[in-house]
Amino acid sequence: MRLPMIILLVLTIWKAGNGSRANELKADGKVLELDESNFDSAILSFDYILVDFYAPWCGHCKRLSPQLDEAAPVLAGLNEPIVLAKVNADKFTRLASKHDIDGYPTLKFFMHGVPMEYNGPRKADLLVQYLKKFVAPDVSILSSDSAINDFVEAAGTFFPIYIGFGLNETVIYNLAVKYKKKAWFSVAKDFSDDAMVLYDFDKVPSLVALHPSYKQQSVFYGPFEDSFLGDFVKQNLLPLVVPLNHETLKLLKDEERKIVLTILNDEDEDQSQNLIKLLKAAASANPDLVFSYVGVEQWEDFADKFEANQKTKLPKMIVWNGNEEYFSVIGVESLDAEDQGTQISRFLEGYREGRTERKTVKGPSFMDFIHSLFGIRTVYILVFIVAMMMLIQSIGKEDDMPRVGSQDAVDHAGSSEAESSRYGLEKKED
């Protein structure tokens, strides 16, 4: 009888321990402070948890903290609560290393224990709107015009929106599950002629894809078979023509299609806007390619990687694989001001026929490389150390006292490495 009693006692103690830990980790509207002792327990306790890996000395982290405090009670009050938490990654370095934290602040969103990097907005109200996507139904059922409008408004502008008019939800359910992290999905069971005019479709069933932030939409009338429907959904996860910047570039990270990149002088110029309209027409006719553009005025460093700058004849078109290689089409290296539509067609024809020259994306400069490894603060530290060493050596020469030997240099170098390991992470958000 003693063995069962011991087992019962152990189970009682184990449950009590878990109950105590559960009481510590509540979705009570406050940002949880996690460390190596309770991190795994928190990830297992909550279906949805956003974790901020921060450093106390990081300026970006200090600005983010009150935004998380403001968003936490709103997210905790959802039907499917989302918990916000933070980890002092500068103190708990093993935990930071385990989750591949290479800059501060880094936000990671855990869904049922599975992490994904959070690349959304960081202002409280926008952060709440963004995260609501992940706890929404896979397919929302809409029963009136007002329900459709409310759904579109609540969805916001961060993700594309798919609305099936006259569709059964089972038709798009599998795709909705597959792309849950990238888009909103819904079906409208009842709607008026006004909705048909507003969303620009003239028969049912149809699937409308909206990109509110780009004011773009596309309509698909079928056939509603897996391959055709899947292609439409996948191709419309991006707008027809993607303006490249730090945020939209992240959207292309997993893109398998080649990217037709047009490099402009200034995106805001009237002639550039006219060219973008032509690119949209080309994108509609070539859904197997992603079309994008960037202005030298808007992002000079990025354009320079493709040998495009203020001295280059622009606009310039290339085909980029999203990595280290790109192709220029022989004979169509840049576009003239006249009849650009014909020139775009010639460019695409030349690319498809293989009249191309393979090139390599330019790497970072030496200083950019140093910055990427250490961060600007560490660069300053290294420069300061070198300057001090040179000053000490010059004093030693003047006093004829050559006592500063190689060991001192080694000691200084060792201290700089220690500093870089601690401070080399703050620049990530920039």
C-alpha cells in the first residue's frame, strides 16, 4: 500500500506545483516578465503569445514597452486571448540564443507553441488590429452588406482580403487554413446588387481579392478547382505591383516566382506613376512573375546593389531571383520616355526567350559589413580603442619608454570582443 500512497503524494505535489505556476501565468492584461525558469511553461500555457526579446539599454525597446503595455489588456480580452510577454535577452543570453535573437527588440509570435517572427506594426492600436488576424475564424461567414463592410473595416490594411460571393465555405476552407498567417478569408451568403457594384463583379459564384492599402482588387470567376483556385489565391497575396521597401521586401522572402524589378529615379514623379500603371497591366498578363519597383530617391542603397544610381540611365528593368543573382535583357537595359508599354513587352519577350545576361547583386561595402556584424556602437568602441592604443604608443616613443607591448594590445582586443558580444545587437530595427 505504501507505493500507491507515494505515487499519489507525488502527483498531488506535481499538480500543486503546476497550479502555482498557472496562477503566476495569467492572461490578466499585463505584460508577463519571462525568464529561463518560466519561458517554456508560458509557451505551453497559452495558445497565442507574443514575446518581446529586449535589452534594458536599447532605445527602440524603451519606446516599444509602453505600446505593449497599452495593447496587452485589449488582446487579453479577446474571445481567443493573446498574451504579451517580454524577456530580458541581454540578461538571459542562453534563452536568446536558443531562439536565434540577433537584434533588439525582436518580437516572436507563438501559435500553439510554434514560433514565427513578428514583422507587423508596433504602435498599440495597429498591433492589436494586426494580431487579431491570427485568432479570427479560418473562414468568416457574412450574411449582409453591413456584415461585409464591417468585416473589411475590421480586417484593416495589413493583409489581403478574400471574399467569396455565392461560394460555399468548403470551397476555400483548405486554402484559408494554408494561408491563415497571410490573408483574411470570408464568404458572403447574402448580399445586394449594391455590393456587386462596390466590389466590381457581375456574376456568382466569384471570389474577390482586395488589397486595401494599395487600393487594388481582382475577381476570379472559376473554375473553382484546386489548382486554378490555388493559383489565384497565391498570386493575389501580393498586389499587382509591389513597391519595394524594408517592410514589403519581407513579403517576398518565400516567393518562388521571379521578380521583375523596375528601378526608377523617383517613385513620386508623374512619369514614374504612369510607368507603374503600365507595369500593372503587364503584371495582369504575366501572373507567373512578380512585378515590383523601387526609386533611387526612396532607397538608394538597395538600387545600388543592381548597379543603378543617379548616374544610371533610368528607368532600368531587371529580373531578380530574390537572392544573389539577377538578369538584364540584352538590348533593353533601360526604358526610353516614349512608348514604354512596347518596351516592357520587348523586355518580357527577351527574358522568356533567354536573351539575358546573368549578373550578381553587389555586396555591402566594408563599413556596411562592419555595421552588420557589430552595430554602430561597437564600431565607435573599436575606433576609440585603436585611437587610445596609438596615443599610448606615441607617448611611449616620446618618453623613450617602449613598455607598451603586444600583450596590452591583446588585452584591449579581448575587451572589445566582450563589448561587441554585449552591444552589437541594437541596430536591428534600423
